[in-house]
Amino acid sequence: MSNFATSMGIVLAMAAVTAFTRYAPFIFFGRGKEPAKWIKYLGKLLPPALMSVLIIYCISSVDFIGGSHGIPEIICIAIAMALHAWKGNVLLSIGVSTVLYMVLVQTIFV
């Protein structure tokens, strides 16, 4: 099989999976119908759970004994939590804390 055929197969498979994930809610739950209770429950439960897993994953490799002792990470996590509690905007809290982390790591905690 040529490289072009392999590449096209991969692109088509990715397009099919992406289309399926976009259309699946309308196919399985119908348009305009009220979602099931367990779907609403998962919609409330999963975002904080996933964010907690991401935070744990991100700080799992931080060396709290040497180097910067995890200070930039702790500062940025606290800033993200405070901004989210204050404004309730995920994009703002993640964006500001990411930019702040990059500034801290590249200028102060070199």
C-alpha cells in the first residue's frame, strides 16, 4: 500500500470518527428532547472530575524538594482557582494561569 493510500485511509477514518461523535447526541437522544437524568448527572460530575485529574497529572512530575519547589505551579493553580471562583469563566482562568506560568518559568524561575 502506498503512502498516499495509507494517509488517505487515516484521514477518512478520522473524519468518520469525528462526524460520528458530532452527530451521535442527535442520533441517540433526539432533537429537542429532554436528556436522561444520568446524562445530566454526568454533565455536572465529569467536568470537575476531569479537571481534578488534569491537575493531579500536571503536578505529578513537579519536584517539590529541588529546583523551584513547585512554587510556579502552586501560584498558577491558586490563580486559576481564584479567577474561576470570581468570574466563573473557564477560558479566562485557564488562559491567564497558563500565560502566568509561562512568564514565571521563563523569567523568574529559570
